[in-house]
Amino acid sequence: MTAVLPERSTAAPAPLAADACACGSCAAVGTGAADLLARLATAPGGRTAVVAGDDRLTFDELRAEAASFAARLGALGVGPESVVALCLPRGAALVTAIIGTLTAGAAYLPVDPALPADRRRYLVEDSGADLVVLAGPDGSPATGARTVTVAELTADTSGEPGPYAPVPVTGDTLAYVIYTSGSTGRPKGVEIGRGAASLLLKELEEAGAATGEGRRVGWNASPSFDASVQQWTRLCRGDTLVVIDEETRRDPSLLAAFVDEQALTDLDITPSHADPLLDLLSADGGARPLTLLVGGEAISPALWDRLAAAHRGGLLRALNVYGPTECTVDATAGWIHDPGEPHIGAVLPGLRMRLLDERLAPVEPGEPGELYLAGPRVGRGYRRRPALTAERFVADIDGDVSGGRMYRTGDRCRLLPDGRLVYLGRADGQIKLRGHRIELPEIEAALTRVDGVAEAAVILGEDAGGTACLIAYHRGGDAAGLKATLAGSLPAYMVPGAYVAVERFATTPSGKLDRAALPTRVASPAEEEPRAADADGGLNGRAEELIARVWTQVLGAASIGPEDNFFKLGGHSLLAIKLVSRVRAELSVALPVKAVYANPRLRDLAAHIEELLAARDA
């Protein structure tokens, strides 16, 4: 159902609250931080706000488009506590839509168009979104949803812009809803207020992660991932937001070149993608060094030492950031200056830390305990899930905080004498893989909904090449059918890379599934079915022989033939990055990661490499 847009309203903006600032926004009441939009209103009008491919927006243009967007939303009945689903790809239009939604006093819900259709429909329906904003007239994620296009909401901004006057809100007014994987088999929407989002930016500034004037910040995260909030909020301090396209994001060589070409000063990145990027960053960084905000998963000791060395060499400065979505993105931060044991830094000022045992009693100094977080950046709870909210957002044990709540993270940590925290792992079935938070029971529930699957278990393990991956053990069903079914209902990062059929599962003495008995390393299909290297006519030429050798190393396969498919042998995005790095190192040819996706068959990829070599040597 498409929303009917009335003629542009000429009515005056809603009157300012008596205690509101001049821009009409006063979200951070009681938090000690100016509201995001109050700060955005003062950014220099002629400065570039957004860079997205060939699109550019100055701050004056962004405010004008956001005001038009907000006025149209208001005419459709959208205001404080309304939820607007933004089904838009990353780009200038999405930035305008986020700021415009907040300007209307409403909250935004990111719905990545790249998600499977079932997932998009679920997000819109479960959230009870009041309106869905689309890139075009087609593609509504849910039948009967009230929809409107982004073009309709930003039309006719060529006239003289009026004053930028966001709808007055409070610190507790809903700012956004972001869904995370759910242990019950259903994703859950985390509600975050405007005051908490405003505090996040203030505290990152105080930690030294956002300093100086006119920084150029790369938007690297999916809008469905809470790290994106940390990135777009930098607009509100007058920084330029540079949107990184999908192809560049997943190719380390393209990303390194993009950092230089766009003169980025700040980049948020996961450890899995920081590792291959380090070797490619230019030492000639100009006036920076580049600031890397590394988060989303644990940093290995080897990568920690590499980042520390890069800091000492003046190439970059790296900040390890940790935090659950429920506590507004980042809860702790620690600079990576020295080699040694990785840590997640100290708790940021907007949160209070508790390390507790299973009885909710504080642990002894230096002893491991479960991390609980309290304070004004703790979220409102899970959207439309009061029972789950009560389970995870519990009463604060600090009796001096009346009515205070603390969030149970499920993460085990140990406190160092200097106040920094060491991350020890999870206390439940949640894992982090390549920056994504994943509840394994959600994948298991999806598997058992497939006809013929009687039982399933999913663990985090390693493929034959030693790369972390999800392994699905299943009783009933076949691997190809399961993978195809899951790909239609789960985000790509939640689809297991390996499938192992079992006749029965081992159980503990209490009769429960014994997860410890499940192997954490699986063989690749080529290991399971040994074959002669010439099974498909033999390898032919230097490129085919090189690719076969590299595939053997990267995939851990016993033998490779020219008709083999990289992804059917267990390849994935991270292994594709390793593959192109090896090819570049051995042949000195600029093979992009997208070439692996376009040519997954060995013989086709080898032919493409031969073409690149011929063009280079011509």
C-alpha cells in the first residue's frame, strides 16, 4: 500500500519546547550531551557533509533535504515514537533518510535491501513499522505495508530552504531500532534513545577517537549493523561522511586505495578485514595518521602486535572498541599502543561496569566474571518483547541508583589492575564471526524448520584451511538443500559454510546434546572425495596450475581440478581475500576480489588472470 502524499505543507513547524535549544531539538536532557541534531545544525553550511560515489552534499544541502523529508513524514502522521523502516542501500539517500527521520522526531529501522526477502518482511512486520521508505516504487518488503519512495520525501528542495527546526524530543525518545540475532530463533529489535546516541558521540570524542575539525570518516558498516551508528553520527560534529561501496569494502587492495584517494582520517573495521588491509596501507598518509576503530570481534594476539607496530611506525593509530548493540554500540575503548595481551580497554564514561558471578555477586579483583553494564547508554529494551527485556535488562545491584537497570552482556571478562578489561569469551550460545553477532540457536531453529531435518546443532569451528566458519551438524536433509534454504531466509553471514550429516548426536549424562563432542574442524569436499588432479581434463598452463596450488593452500583441499568451483569447495569472502592476495604476490597482477565471484570455476578464473597478464605485458 503506497502512502498518499499531500501537497507540501506550508504550516509552521511544531512549536519549540520551552527548554529546547534554538534548533528545536533537545534530546539529551539529563545526559550532559548536546543532542545530535542540535550539533548538526551548527556545522559549517558550505563544508561537504556526504560523499557517495559521484554524489556530494554540503551541510546546507543535507539540512535542506532532511527538513523536506521530515516535513513530508510529519504530513503522513509520523512523529516521536513512530518507526520508519528505511529499505535503502548505503548512499547519500540513506544518509538523508536517517537525518530526515530523526528531524521528524521519529526513529529509523535499517532494512538492508541485500537481506533475503523473508528477513526483510520479518523486520518490518515484527517491528510494527509505521512507514517503509523505498528506493523505488517496487519492492515492498511486506504485504500491506505503508510505503513511500525516498524521491517523494525529498522532492522540491530547490526553493529557499526554511530554518532547520527538528521536532523537539527528550533523551528517552526512540532514535533507532536495530535487529540482532535471537537465541529463541527470532531476531530481536534493540531500542536506543536519542540521549544515548548523543552520549556515544560525546564519549568517543573524550576518548580521543573523534578529535579535530573536518575529519573524513569512512562509512564501512552495513546499516543493519550498529557500528554504522558510530559512523553516521560523526556528521553531527561537522565531519565528512564518505560512503564506501560494496565492492571496495570487500577488497583490501581497493579499500587501501580508497583510503588514500579519499584522504580518509577515520575508518571503522573488523579484525578480519583489518589484517589483510595492513599490508596495503600507504606509509605516505599526509597529515594523518589514519585512525582505525577496530571492533566487532576479538583481536588475535598476532594482529594486536601488528597494529601496535603500525602505531609505533606512525602508519596509523588503532583503537579497540567493544560493546553490545543493547548499550549503544561502544561500551569500552582501548588504544593499541604496545604489543602483548589484547584487551578491550576501559569502560566509557556513559556506562558503569559490573563483573559478577552466577549469583550476581561481585567477583574478586582479577577473577573472571560476567560483564554487566549500567548507565544512561543502556538501551530501552527489546521492541515488543517485554519478557525478553526483563530477562536481559535486570535491576542494578547498586542500591544507590533508584530504578536503575543493568544489561547482562553474556561476555566473560577479567579486570586488570589498571582498569582495563580482558575479553575471555561468551558464557552462552552467542558468537562473533567476521564482526557479526550471531546467536547459534537462531540458525539451529532455521535448520529444524526444513522438511526432513530432525535435529541440528551449529558451532563455530574451522574449515580445512584453518579459517573460522560456521559448521552445521544435521540429522536428516542434504547439505546442498539446506544451504539453499538457509540462504533464502538468513543473512549471508549466518549461513553455515560446512554441513556434516550425522546418524545421531552424542549426549551428556543428563541427556542433553553434547556440543563438546562435535568436531571443530571439518574437511573440505575435496578432502572427503579424493580425486585425480586431471579428473576434468588436467590443468593447463601457468595460471591454472598456480590457482590450483593456491586453492589447495587456502581451502585445505587434497586435490583440485580445472572444473572445480571455489565456493562449492567451501570458499567464502574471507578466503577470497586470501586467494587474491596470494595471486597478487606471486604474479604481480591486480586481481580484484569480485573476479573470484564472477569466475568461481578454476578454469574461468585462470583465463581471466591470463587476460590481465596479457594486458599488463602489452
